[in-house]
Amino acid sequence: MENAFFRQDCFINGAWIGASGGDTIAVNNPATGEIIGAVPRFGRLETAQAVDAASTAFPLWRAKTADERSEYCGKVYQALMDHQAKLGELLTMEMGKPLAEARGEVAYAAQFFKWFGEEARRIYGDVIPSPWADKRIIVTKEPVGVVASITPWNFPTAMIARKTAAALAAGCPIICKPASQTPFSALAFGVIAEMVGLPKGVLNVVTGSAQEFADEVCKNPAVRKITFTGSTPVGKMLAANAAKYMKRVSMELGGNAPFIVFDDADLDRAVDGAIICKYRNSGQTCVCANRILVQSGIYDEFAERFAAKVAALKVGNGLEGGVEQGPLIDEAGVAKVEEHIGDATAKGAQIITGGKRHEKGGSFFEPTVLRDVTAAMKISSDETFGPVAPLFKFDTEEEAIRMANDTEYGLASYFYTKDLARAWRVMEALEYGMVALNEGIISTPVAPFGGVKESGLGREGSKYGLDDYINIKYGLFGGLE
Ligand code: NAP
């Protein structure tokens, strides 16, 4: 492939390490099925090598001034922006999302380096009023140490950026294990690390067995923190494993986002918000609307207008101009979508647009809208992770809140109303880490991203996003009499 960021080797201790005859993982383009390359299937040994490299780099990296770390982050930001087009192309090729979304993701990822680069200068400590006349109390903040990250395929650049930018700003070296379906956007960070002259060992990318990587980073005492974005079942296993060694963890897990439209909403705005919220990345996002709850007075009109716009979405290879929805990541993704539609229609839901595999074949699926969906259907409790919008009906505000909170997840939620009092009531009543009023897109590097309940622990982005990478040290200065 003609792309300066395309590497098929791992980046460990500032060097490119190939499989050298060992096992590899082939990576395909989900739009064409074509194999675009292969990366090493590394395991415990190579993970341990990366941990050693990061461990050696730690004292040197933490000793950099805040200004120096900030400047490195600024350079990574600039490199991502300067090469946005090439990085976007690589992302689309391995993941399938439309090029415009891929470029947008690169810019979003870059913003994390800008934001955390600025925050690196503001990792303030404290002086606490002492209860003793002869003693003083101070609080300082220190980097936690070597960080290991595991990330999913749906945002291959942004999920790494959120973690890496915060770690580097705080003074922590990092080892990244990307999803095996999308390793190239991760390996591109190795090229960027070289470009900006990051000291060796500060940023490492290891591809291969997730299980072996996880076992090594949990057991290896040099790793002080594990940060994970992915599914809730894997997050739970990882957190349990990390708990055996009392490792700090951050968990960005699955969601089951409600998108509530009240009778008094601006309907055009709600329809447009629902489209972007549901169909961005072909519905393969943890914050995308999984359940659209519409009040009875506007249910039919909403369904009609929404389905008309959904039917007009252009499906195709993300590299082609004007495409708004790419393929799903793989056959398993399509099978889950089909299972949810089959279960819902068997229990009485109606397909009002889409509903089947797209004529383009492969893992392309028609953008779909289902109406008359109820809580008895699988789609109401399970994350679909595909381009299917189920429309539920409710009568009262209390009913909407009860339905919205009736899930073990608590990541993102959305609602549309023009009533100010209702806006406050609903915002406070939704049991979610993030609530958007009259907007269908919620993420920005300056706000805290994260969930409650089984959607995870910790926050990424914002001033709170550094906390997970920092240890608080209490210092007592005595003998001052
Ligand atoms: P996944 O199966 O949990 O995989 C995510 C990552 O975990 C991949 O790197 C995977 O590696 C690795 N992994 C798999 N099995 C593992 C194990 N036993 N131990 C340690 N690591 C393991 O999730 P996915 O299907 O790729 O991603 C979709 C999920 O991520 C959805 O549930 C979505 O909601 C969630 N997500 C959450 C957020 C958020 O911020 N809350 C953001 C994006 C996505 P391999 O690829 O090598 O198997």
C-alpha cells in the first residue's frame, strides 16, 4: 500500500520488530474483503519486552518538565493534523467508515494531544491548612507509572489517542494493544512517535494475542495501570484479572443509549440528531442511539420523517465520495444485526425501511428502521452495534425515564424537548455518565467521557481525564518549631 504510515511491524522501544517467520494476523478491508496486510501475532514475550522498554523510559519521561511533555504532545497533534488525509485513508481501509468520518476521527484524536498537552502544565498540587502549628501538609501529583492500553476497532485512532495523550501528558510511558482487526492506525502512532522524536520506550505498539497481552500486563509488576475500551464482558474479565494484582484500571465499556423525543421537541432537529447519532460509523459506536423512545403524540410523524431520511443514506465503500455508511466490520456484526431484526419482527415489530443485507454484498447492510418495538425484544437490552434504529413508544415523562434507565448500561443518553423544567428534570433523572439535550453528538476532548453502572469506570478527556494517570502523594513536613 502506498502510504507512509502503513507499517506491518510492531513498534517496541523505538524500533520496528517484525514477526521474523512467526505467526501473523491478516487484516482485511471490510468494504472489499481484500487482505491489506498482516501484523505480528505477538504474545507474552514481546509484551514483556515492551514493558521493560517502557519501564526503562519511565524515569526519563517523568523527569521531563511539564513544558517539555506539553511540547511533545503539541508535536503529535500537529503531525496528526498535517497527515490527516493519509491517516484517514488508512483508517477507512482497515475499518470501513466513510473517509469524511475517518478524517474527522483523526482530527478528533489530534485534539486530545492538544488538550492534554495544555493540561500537562496544570497538574497542580495543594497545600492543606495544617491542624498542627509545627507541621505543614502538602499534596503533590505524580505519574502512576507504565500504562498498558487495550482498544477496540470502531475508533482505531481516537481510542488510542484518548489514552496515550493523557498518559504522556501525565508523565507515563504507554504500551498500546490495538484490536486485531484494525492494527494499522495504531502502528501509525509509531511512525508519528519517530517523526516527533519521542524518546524510545515512551510509546510502544504491540499487536497479537489479546489474552497473552492482558495476562502479562496484569501480572508484570512494572505495569501500574490498565486502560481498556471495549465490550463489557471483556472489561469485567480484565478488571477481575487486574484486581488480583491491585492494578489501577479505567474501563470504557458498552452502552445501550436511549434517545428520547418528547412531544414538544423540535422535530426536524430531533430527526437529524437521531440520524447522526444512530448511523454514524454504521451504528458501530458505544454512544450511538440503541433505543429511540418517541412520545405517542408525534410517534407516527417522527417515524415517517426519520425513515424517509434513513432510506436516502448512501451506502458504499468509504473511499468513494459521498458515501454516508460503510460496511459493518465483519460477518459476525451482520449476524448480530440480523438476529436483532429477526427477534423483533417475530415479536411484532414492523420494518419501515431497510431490514436486510445490502445488495452490495459482503458485510454491507441496509440502514434499517423498526417501529412498534417493545422491551420484550432483544434489541431493547442488547447493544446492536449496527445500522438498526428501533422506535419505542411512550406516553408520559415518567414512563420515558423508567424505560431509559431500564438497562444495566449507563454510558450516553440523549433527549429532545423545548421545556426548560423538563430539561432539568430529565437530565437529573437519567442514570448515565453523559446526557445530551437537543444534540445527537456528545463527544469532545474537553468534556469527561465515561459511563456509570456496567458501562465502566473512569473518565477520558477533560480536566478529569488526567486523574486516572496520576497518583496523589501526601507530604508531611514536621519539626518546624
Ligand atoms: P472487544 O471484543 O471487547 O475487544 C476490544 C479489545 O479487547 C480488542 O483489542 C480485543 O483484542 C481485546 N480483547 C479481546 N478479548 C480479550 C481478553 N480476553 N482480554 C483482554 N483483551 C481482550 O470489543 P469490540 O467488539 O472490539 O468493541 C466493541 C465494544 O467496545 C462495544 O461494546 C462498544 O460499546 C465498546 N466501546 C466502548 C467505548 C467507550 O468509550 N465506552 C468506545 C468504543 C467502543 P482482539 O481484537 O485482538 O481480540
